Amino acid sequence: MLVSVIAFIVVIGVLVVIHEAGHFGMARLLGAPVEVFSVGFGRRLWGFERGGTDYRISLVPLGGYVRIPGLGPDESDVVGETTEEIDLLARWKRALILLAGPATNIVAAVLFIGVAYMMGVETPAFRSEPPVVGWIDPGSPAAEVDLEVGDLVIAVDGSPVTMWSELETSIVTAAEHEVVLEVDRRGRRHQVRMIPESVTRYGFGYSGLQPPVEPILVQVPVGSAARTAGLEPGDRITAVDGEPVEQFYDLIRLISPRADEEITLDVLRNGQELEITVVPRDVGGEGKIGVPLIPPSKIEHLGPVAAFTTASLECRRMTVETFRIIGRLLTGKTSVKQVSGPIGIAQISGEAARSGLDSLIWFMGLISLQLGIFNLLPIPILDGGHLTIIAFESAIRRDLSLRVKERILEVGFYALILLMVVVLFNDIVKILPNSIYNFFFGS
């Protein structure tokens, strides 16, 4: 808990300060006055004044704010209370200052993710491979439609997919909603309609489609039937009682019905062929040798140029995916359960911090990108809302009255409060003990 709280404060604090530094830097560049640059909110603890700006550290360390006369109300404080102050800045200057905050977050995202790639990013190898079906979970939605092992999924709802990561995202965000898969089967194409089921309290979609995974043992737990028989990490199982094993799921298929029966495994170890006998244990009526399915991973360790080029492409991909998900949320095709708030971000921040500095830096890049995108949305009280007002004022060639602007900002404020209530509810539901969750929401 302590690690999660500290990581959350660091992540949100740093990224919001970066956001406000973008506003500050552009204001300075355009010669606009900046009254306050605060790291943190609330009561001023310490600071100094230079060049007409009060640089301060404030009590609450969750971000910061800048106060720029003439800019208008922003997400942190109310400034610009008179018509004279509003007239201090030309519309184009206000627009550039407002745009600079989200733009700085997006640039920071590329930098964070680029640094992570330079340090080395570990990802499951299959996520960047073509979405070839390696296994179909019996009883799953995929098992009920015309899909087979070996099928190549080439599009979802008309949008091309080239990697497993793209297919996974399309399925995860479509719980309880029909998706249309275009499938290539040995050169012949056909369409399949499928409704991913909703799994867990997160509302993620599950299809039952799994990627091919080589039958190489990554872990052999102490006390398992596999360890007792002499299997070791790195072993590749090539056959079970003479039946060929091409991927890990063949092990499940061949071993599951053989509980408490002796079987012979053909094993390849460091180029040497071995035969090892093992007796699968009966676990819930299924034979298991205790070896977990862990897809092999790869570490992308890139040089500076390749790292930041890859980071730029990754940010572009995530931006496109973000707007696609926003569209699905607005049309009701994606469950609002998948939206996380401060508690969810704190949990993931803690997990990233415990995983290592590279994971934390990657996560900061991801959140920085989302913060930049979110602030550009045309929601009153956010930068994007102010930019929309400025664009409208430019179109009609006059400023709206302060009263109208105040009403617009009130609507945005209450909309954000409602959104915060929803995401906090989601966060709390996700961390409830199973007994309480099942009592209120069903099993």
C-alpha cells in the first residue's frame, strides 16, 4: 500500500507539473505574465519570487498549477475575473498557452517511453506476432463459432489487425458486444460473428482465443509432479506417449485426461533427447503435472535513435487506440467498468514500481500520453474545452460574456465530478473482497 501511494504521488505529481510547465514555458515565450508557478496545491509552504512570478511549493503534492492573468479559468485555479484581464491576451496567444500543456505531456510520453526502450522493455513475444489461433478454450465464445487452430485473424469489425496485441485489445474492450472477425483459413477468407463474454469485475471481454506457445518449460515449481519426475526449466517437450507436441496447449490436451496414469514424455534438453516418465496429479478431475503456461518474452533494448523512433510509433498507436476506445465508450460498445480512476492508477503505479524502474518509466509515459489526450478533449474546464470556446469566439469574431463562460465551466465542472464518482465507484468495486462483491453484484 505504501509503495502504491508513493508511486502514485510521484507519477501524478511529476506529470501534472510537466503539464503546467508547458503552460508556463509558452506564456513566458509569448511575453505573457505568470503570477504563480506552484508545485503542489493548497497552502504555500516555501518559495521565492523572480521576474514577477512566485515560485512556490504548496502543501498537497499532487501536481501543481500556474496562474496567468488573462488566460481564464483553468483546471487548477480561477483567474481572469474581469473583462479587462480577459482582453490582456489575444486569442491566438491564449490558444497556444492552453495547447502547450497537453502538447508537453505528449512529448514527455515519447521521452519516457523512449528511455524505457533504451533501458530494455520486456514484453510477451507473441504480442508482436501475427494473430494466428494457437488454441481455442473449450466452452468459450470462440469454440461456438467457425474458428479453428491455425486460422489467421486479419480484421476486427472492418479494422485490420496485424499483431496479437491489436486483436487482444479489440476483444478485451468488446465484452457482451458482437464483433465481426475476418479470418484467413489456408488462403480462403470468411467472416465470423462472435460475442466475447464479460469476465471478472473489470468487465473485460474474453473470447477463448489463445496464441501459439511453444512447449518449452519456463518454470518447474518445487513439489510439482514435473519437478519430481526430473523436468527442468528450458526443457522442450516434443511428444506425450508418442503423440507429437507442437505447442503448449497440446500438453494440456494430451495430459488432462491422464490423471494418476504414468505417461512418457519425449524431452529435448540442450540438444539431447530424453525420455522422462511422470504421473499427472488429479486436480479437479484433470491430470496436471504442475507446469504453468508462461508465454516466452523478449527484451527490446534499443539505441537512442531506434528507441525514440519506436516510442513515437508506439504513442501514435496508443493514441489511435485511445480514441477508438473513447468512441466505443460513447456508443455503449465498451463497458464503463474498464475505466479506472485514482485508486486503479495507484495500484498499477505500485505494481510498476515493484517491477523495476524501466516499468515505472514506461507507465509514466503511458499516463502522460493519456493526460495529454484527455486534456485536449472538448470538455468545459479542461484545456480542450477552453480551446473550443476560443475557436467559437474566433468564428463569431467576438468574446462570449463572462457569465456565459462561467455557465459553460460549471457544466464541465459537474460533468467531471460525475465522471470522478463513476471511476471511484469502479475502483472501489474492483478491490472489494470476493465475498462482498458476490453478495452485492452476483458471483
